[in-house]
Amino acid sequence: MVLGLDHIGIIVRDLTQAIDQYQAVLGLSVSRIEDYDNGLLTIAFLPIPTNGQENGPQIELLQPHRPTCSAWRFLEDKGEGIEHLAFRTDSIDNDLTEMILKGIPLWDQSARPGAEGTRIAFIDPAGLSGCLVELVSLISP
């Protein structure tokens, strides 16, 4: 099911300021900045060094732009901080089917397009002791 940690999603008010902080404090560099879902979010990806391994975990900094976004509501309710953990899987559709059969509460009943050419789905925090978890699967070429 889970192949490894994909990223840690952190909601921020000011993406430029957050990038500067992560570079100055941790020495992390941005690999990519993406406009997501027609301006709903701007996302910056900062790979975490992992002893030369490719496709290691990343910090995902998310700046919401509209009140219709769940990240906006998170920022308003809780302020900046870790919103979710994302785990990579190679069979997101099978994983979701299995979770539905087990009665695990989900935000997404099926995978949808994610950032960086991925497919994603969120597990309701009630299913994992209050932690919002995202499943991430690469789109097959």
C-alpha cells in the first residue's frame, strides 16, 4: 500500500516569505512552483535531501488564494502550519476501493488530479486519529 513519505503539506500566508525561511533556516531550495487548480493555490516544492535517493520526500508549501479552498479555512482556523502528510502509493485506485470496503472515512471516493502530474485522494482525519492524510500516485506514462 504505502511506498513511502511523499511530502509534508504546510499551509502558509506568504509563499515568498516561507520559501526564504526554509532556505535560510534549513538550506532547502525550491525545485518547482506551481499554480494549482486555476489559482486556488500556489504551491512550492522543496525536496528534502535523502542521501542521494531520487524522488525522496518534499516540503510542500501551500498558499491559498480563495475562501472556497480547504487550505484557506485551515489558515483562518489554525494559522500557518502542517496541514497534512502525504504518502506515495502505486495503486491508489485499489487502495481507495479497499478503504471503502473497510468503511474508512474518505474525503475523496476516487482519485483526482494533483500537483506535479499526480493523482491524489484524501483520507478523512477521523480515519487516522485526527491526521489528514493524502495518498499520491504518479500518473503512468
